[in-house]
Amino acid sequence: MVAKEPNRAGEMTVFVRVVETGDFSGAARALGLSPSAVSKLVSRLEARLGTRLFRRSTRRLALTPEGEAFHARAQAILADIEAAEREAGGSRAPVGRIRVNSSASYITHILAPTLADFLARYPQISLDIVQSDALADLVADRTDVAIRAGPLEDSGLVARSLGATELIVAASPHWVERHGLPKTVENLADHDRLGFAYPRAEGAWLRPARQEPERVRVSDGEGIRQLALAGVAPARLAAFTIRADLAEGRLVRLLPDALPLATEAFHAVYIGRSETLPERVRVFLDHLGRHGVVT
């Protein structure tokens, strides 16, 4: 009797859906199966592969290193199957949901103005946008594309450059009225300033020998911008976030000739090779390359 061949694509689909939903019950609901059936299928897959794909606890599932590697390959293989079926059926329109992680500043000033055009062009694509300045774990957070500011660590992720922006020190006219316009870096250093509530790659921008924390720290750049506009204190912000504020007088640039030039790079990062990306992710990255570039 010939042994029955395993349904590898079906197993991969269930495994990927478990990763996406975070548990067997969520995957079961999405696939129309029972949780026990999903659990048995994953156990059978692990037995056939001879390795554990998940670390199981009473509260959550987490991928093992072998699971992370298999997840990346399974996603690529399923994307190839999806593309082959679309092409065979005469339809090349990208379809599916993309999970994007980005800062509030980038979403507000760069992504939002271009998003309506993207969604109109690709009506079968949906987006989940997670707004955070914190670094996303793309596997754990099931993120397709993360937009990151600053230098990239050697993480094995693939990156696409989205340009760079100048970092500008500015304050509101109300703050200048109360404290006067600083004439030197030392003058400015004597005042409170706004900063980020987590370590930044570009480091301190005033008094590097005295690393006292900023009096007010915020978890995202757009929050810092709002406090600077309110006259709380000066801040150093990405040029693309405050260009209109400077042009319309809501903010005043401080010491443009005294402070050293500083820039910050932006990248779209993702898992896997470009040639194996799902089409929905590929067209979103292309859109960012055309319209989501910072300067």
C-alpha cells in the first residue's frame, strides 16, 4: 500500500495562520477548523520535520529558531503558490492584508498623504497600521513592513532606503518670547529641552559632557513636536515633520549656523528576499519607494 503524501501546502497554511493569530484557537477560527485539529496538524508537522517549531506555555506560543526559519520559508512558498494561481487564472491584482509598523511622525507627514492613492490603485489590499516609535520584532509582531529611523543594526532583515532628513532644533515663538532667542549653544544648553523616552542612535545634541536627561521626555516624535508647538521647550526634530511649522511661523529654528549638521536615515525593513515577497508587500514597498521618501 502506497503511503499517503502529506499536504505540505495545507500544513504550511495552518502553521503560518497560527503564527499570524498567535494561538491555535485563533487559527482554527480563521480556517474553519477545530482547535484540536489545528494542534494535531502542527504536532504532526513537527514530528515529520523532526524539530519543535513552537515553544508552548499556558499563555502564549513563541517560535523557536527553527520555527522562525521555517516560517520565513513557508511564507515565501505560499506567496509563490498564490502568485502562480493568480497568473494561471489571468489575474495579477495583488490581494491580502499588510501589517505595517511605523512612527507617528512618518505616518502623519509622509504615509497619510499618499495612502488614499495606494488603496484606490489596489482595491483588494487591506492594511493594519501599528503606530509606534519602538523597534518592532517583525516575526513576533507578525509585521510585513516596518519603517525605521536611524542606522540599521545587522539583523538579517532586508532594507529599502527611504531617504534621509535633516534634524533641526526649533522652539515656538511663545517660548522665544519668554526665554529670549539663544545666541550660542551654551545659551541654549542652559534651558530645558524635549527628548525621547528611549535611547536614540544619534545620541545627545547638547552638552555631550553632561548627560543629564531632558526634563520632559516623550515616546514618539509627533508627541515631541506637539509639545514644542505648545511652547514647553525646544526640541530637535526631523525636518519633514516641521517644515510647514517653520514656514508658517509656528516654530522658530534655533542656532542654524552654530549647531553641527545632523541627519537621520529612514528604511523600510522586511523579512525574506525581495524575489520571494508576496505581491501585496512588493507593491507597497514600491509605493513607499516612489511616494514615501523623506527629505
